[in-house]
Amino acid sequence: MNQPRRFRFAVQEHRASSAAAWREKARQVESLGYASLYLPDHFSDQMGPVAALMAAADATTTLRVGSLVFDNDYRHPVVLAKEAATLDLLSDGRLDFGLGAGWMASDYEQAGITFDAPGTRIERMEEALHIIKGLFGGAPFSFAGKHYQVTNIEGSPLPLQKPHPPILLGGGGRRMLRLAAREADIVNVNFDLREGHVNRKLVHTGMAKATDEKLGWIKEAAGDRIESIELSVTIFLANITDDRDSVATAMAAGLGSETHDILDMPHFLIGTVDQLVEALQLRRDRYGISYVIVPGEVAELFAPVVAQLAGT
């Protein structure tokens, strides 16, 4: 990339104790300088994303809302296109549309949904994305694929953002990241989740060297459109501490890695506010990642980092 993108920050939340608490959380995220509020899409202890995102948009004025990410296998693409377009319309064009192939095996097992091989799920999601983009276009749309067939459907309502809300795709494997590079506006660089659950092995797929390889896949597949892609990362652990090395060393021992591996991993942030600012700047220089998504429980503590970097 020729010029680094300006930093943006988002918060990923899961739940709230009441409607009032959720509205207050959304307003707080907006007031702290975050650009967006995202929800995942699982059957575990979290709110349903469609209703919760609409409530958050209603409670705020500039905050973007989005899915990180809708699981394609839980909704037919015609249904999801209508829900997403409605969210975009009613939020005054503040939706980021994140879509994924599904990864958490326990969701599928508990709900009785067939957990197909990763390649099949990705193939199905690619077809769904083609349908959803077609329905966002406003003209009667037909599609005949391996997994979906739709005939002469006209998307309604239409999203406010044109040609469509920003598409967010992500992953940690070659096939998914290459697809994201070709189709997405925002590419989220993640762990490799093909095994369907979290374990120690998973952490090693998010190390700095592995991330270098992922960025290579993205750039190769994106070609000239790489300049139009915003690269993002989800921070799964953010620890503001005066003793960065001790925290990282303890984590490394538990994960079978080295201290520097933990400190260099794009999905972890450990240290003082100034150290976190420096780490994010170095990672943007190395990877081009400028859009940083943090867990809701650290949003307030992380706000000084946002204050220093957002928009720079």
C-alpha cells in the first residue's frame, strides 16, 4: 500500500442486561471515539444480532453497527439480504455487513445443523454473497448455483449505502482470505478456525509469521484493488499493564511459545497505553492493518489508545 490508512477502532459486544443498558453501552462506545459496534452470530450467551444492532443504531447518531460476522448457514441469503438492507435503511446508512462461512462446531451440533467440510461451507457462502450483492442492486435477480437457486427476485427494501453496505469478510485460511481479497471492502485477518473449536494449536495460526503469509495471500488475490481494501484485526486479549514482559512470559509458558511471539501477535495487545500505541503503529507499518476491533469489556480502558490514534 502506498499510504497507510488512518486508524479506526470498533468494539465487539455480546450481551446486555436490559434495553436501557444496551442503549447506554452503544452511546458510551460512540462517545469514546470508536467508529463501530459489532456483534458476533452464535447460539451461545449473546443477543440476536439483527435486533440488537438496530437498537444500537437507534440509540446513537454516528456509530456504525455491524455483524462480525453473520453465519451464512443460519439464514437463507434472500432472508439475510432483506434483513441487512432494512438495517442499513433504518440506521441511515450505518451498517457494515459481515458474512462468514461458519466455524464453531458446537453451534452446529447443538442446533442439529450439518457441519460440512470447510471448503463446502466457503463455497456455499460465496454463492450466498453473490445473491446478496445481486439483491442489493435493485433489479430483478436470478441465480442458479450448486447450493442456491433464486428466480427473478427484486431486493426490497434497498440499502441506503451504494452500491451496498461495506462488505466485511475475514478468516485465517488461504481460500477464505483470497475470497475476501476479491470481494470485500474490509478484510479481517483472523486465526485459522478450520478445526471448529478453540485450542492451543489455534494460537500458533495467529503468530506474526503466519500473519505475514496471510497478507501475502490477500495481496496476491486482490491485485490492483488492494488499495481499496481496509485491513482489520480483532484483538482477543487487550491487557493494559506496566509489566508487559511478565504478562507475556506467563502467557507464553501456557501456550508453548516465546515471550516475543506473544508480544508480536496481532491479536494480542499487552503493555502501557504508550506501548500499545507504538505496537499498533508498528503493525500498521508491517501489515497495513489499520482497523482494530477490541472486546467490549476493555472498551473503556482502551479508550486512551483510541484517543491517540483514531484518525491518524
